[in-house]
Amino acid sequence: MIYQRSSQLFAEAEKVIPGGVNSPVRAFKGVGGTPIFAKSAKGAYVYDEDDNRLIDYINSWGPMILGHAFQPVVDAIIEKAQKGTSFGMPTELETKIAELAVSMVPNIDKIRFVNSGTEACMSAIRLARGFTQRDKIIKFAGCYHGHSDSFLIQAGSGASTFGTPNSPGVTQGTAKDTLLANYNDLDSVKALFEANQNEIAAIIIEPVAGNMGCVPPNEGFLQALRQICDAHTTLLIFDEVMTGFRMAKGGVQELYNVKADIVCFGKVIGGGLPVGAFAARNEIMNYLSPIGPVYQAGTLSGNPLAMAAGYAMLQALNNDTTIFKRLEEKTAYLHQGIEKVLTANKILFTINRVGSMISVHFDANPVYDFQTAKNGDNDTFKKFFHGLLQEGVYIAPSAYETWFITDALTYEDLDFTINAVAKVSKSL
């Protein structure tokens, strides 16, 4: 395939946009080469500016669970846009989508809508700190919760050592309140509680990680975190920006039968428009302004276009009794096909899969945390990525990102993808 027009557009973009992109992973720094510029998309396919058709396994990083340009969502946006695009006033639709979301997700009474997953996680942390009257939080290496200051922290040398900022612009003062544990490692969590007694407001976690590739929780890990939080009167926050309304109607809480205190949403809940949300039981949510002391606001929060798109998406998922079963079956089929051809070509690999999230790691050993994810052969991944791109298959341009499966994928699409992997694997 030829990507001449995309190369031209990237050169033009670099002159007026830092790095030529508005989100860093799009720049292909992790794989080399020039990013692909999208022109349109429909169903399981994205079409670039050179008119190449690509089977899409990014799906706007997750929200297109029913495919691009899903007609009920498109119709809802058009109808709402004709009546006005933003009011800065409450609308009935905000209540309708809130009622629907609360009915689908366990353990939440109220939900507040914001404009991104980053904003949802940032607000959840502020709420947790306000509710508990404590300052420190625990996050896990390899889990991404957006780019707010509290989350851009790397580890210190031990449990009692302050973390340090991993981006200029994040202050040491902020870094001291974020503690870093290892995913799937309960001992690292317990050590942090031991060294910071009565100081930890919350644990925040991607309950199924998607930002070091797909990494599932070990059996009992989430349940143990729940017990630790209960023992220390600490809140457990599930960042379900990726997994919410994708793993199940009720997300990971439903899938693993674990209660979170606060849940963050994004991606699917907006139907492809910029939306985030955070939710909890009444006791916690009533700490938010205007009825509580914890301040949070947003001019475009509850934007009517975003609410219309999200409401149409959630209705479709709520009314489809087999959607999550179909998604899991398609993902399992893809897993089995890729596993077969990589094995036949003697490639060292591990495939992780949960529900409709899947990733291929080029290492024969299990991948269960950020360190083991980093052990993968990145040079092989780069060849794999560009090889698939030439075959018409678009996966995330990073070894540390999950693939997202959409219901719009047919089994013919999956077979095409497996055959593409077979061709590419011969040259890895």
C-alpha cells in the first residue's frame, strides 16, 4: 500500500502542531515511519487519505464497539445538532443517560459527566481525597489514567521513598502524594500501606490493564485490593475508561464480581464523542459541589451532542442480549488463529485476552505487569506492525497498547487478519 498523501499531510501538520499530532502515540514514534491520516470510517474499516481501506483494531482507542459511523449514534447526533450544539444549561437528556448508566452498572447511585477519561480520573482522585481527608494515592506502574499531574509519576527506590515526576511541569510536591505499586503484586501494595499508615486516600487501577498491552488481573488480585482498602478505610477506584460498557454491561465490576467505590468511564460511554464520567454511591457523590465541598465543574460537561451519542450507544448495548458474547467469541477466534500461525512460524510470543481486548507480546514468557510487558521484542513488534499495515490491517502503533475488537468485524475480516499475520510472520 502507498501512503503518499498521509506523508504530505504529516509534513504540513508538523509545521503548526507539536510533533504533527494532538496526542503523542499517533506520531508513530514507537514503531517508526509516518502516521496514517484518516479520511473516513464505516463499520470495521477506516479509509485513509490515500484511499486505502484498513481493517481497524484501534477503533478510536475503544469507543467504536459497534463499529464506525454506527447509524443510531449518527442519527442521534444529527437530530440533536439541529436543535443546538451547546447550552451551558441542564438538559433532560443528561438525566436519561445518567439513569441508564446507573441501571447498567452495579454499585453506583449517581454519575457525573465530564469531557474526557483524563478529567474523570482527575476528578475521582480529588473526590476521594476530599471524602477521606487524606492526600496520598496508590497507582500501578503501566496503568495510564490520563495526563493530569497526579498520574505522571515514576517510582522512587522503595515503598517509603517519594516518587518522582516523569514529565517536566509536574512538581515534586505533587509527586510526593502518588505512590507506585506493581500490577498483580499484592506485596508491593501492602508495603506502601505499611510505610504510609492512615495517609492513603485511594487506590486507582485499570482493573483490566490496556496501556501495557492487555494485561488481566491475576485470580483474586482485585478481590484482595478490595479487602486491603476495606481494612484501611481507603477507597478503591476502578478506571474503566477502556473496560466500562465493553467487558460487560456493568464492566469489570460485573465481570469479576468486585465492588469499586468510584468508577471512571470514557470511550464507549460517549459513542465516539469526547465524554468521560465518574460514578459512586450516594455517600461519596454527595461530597461534590454544589451539594458538597469538593469542587468540580465543566462548561461543556453534559454537552448535548455527546449525551445524544452516548445515550444511543448505551441503549444499543443494553438492548442487545448477546453483544458481549459475540464480542468475546470473535476475540477468541482471532486469538486462536493468530496463535496458530505464529506457532507454525516459530515466533516467540504471548497473547493476552479478556473479553474484547487482546494484545500480542513478542516474548514467550507470561506478561502480567509492566516489567514483563517491557521484556517483549520491540524490534519484532515494529516489523509486525508495518507488515500488517502493508497488508491492510491497522493495529495500535505501540507494543504497549491493547487491540479493541468491534462487533462490526465479520469472520471474513478476522480470517483476513489471521492470513495477514501468517504472511507477516514469515519475515519476522
